[in-house]
Amino acid sequence: MKLQVTEISFDFTDDNFECPVEIQRSITRECLGQIWDVEDEEDLVEEITANYGFCVNSLDYRHVLS
């Protein structure tokens, strides 16, 4: 199924690394509107986490009909 990210919040906190706010905003903007071809919501979260390297705190999406 194809899912498009409409809202997302990442966990940018890490004890060993402080991600600059500008980078945080850039990552969030890049992810918004992106369409992912995944099996389900859990797969979507895993794909986004693997792609961006930060865990997803919250996520909203819509189904994209082909």
C-alpha cells in the first residue's frame, strides 16, 4: 500500500549527539508529503526510521490510491 506522510515528529534526542535545530527542521520538511510503498503502518515507521536515522515519536498519514 502507498502511504503519504501528513504529520511527523521525530525523537532527535540522544545522549551522545545533539542534532542542530536546522537539521531537525530539514529532516521533518523532507519527510512531509513523501509517499512510501509499505505493507502497513508499522512498516512505514520502520522504513522512515531506517531512512532518516531517528525514531518516530508520532505520525499521521493518508492512503494514496493508485
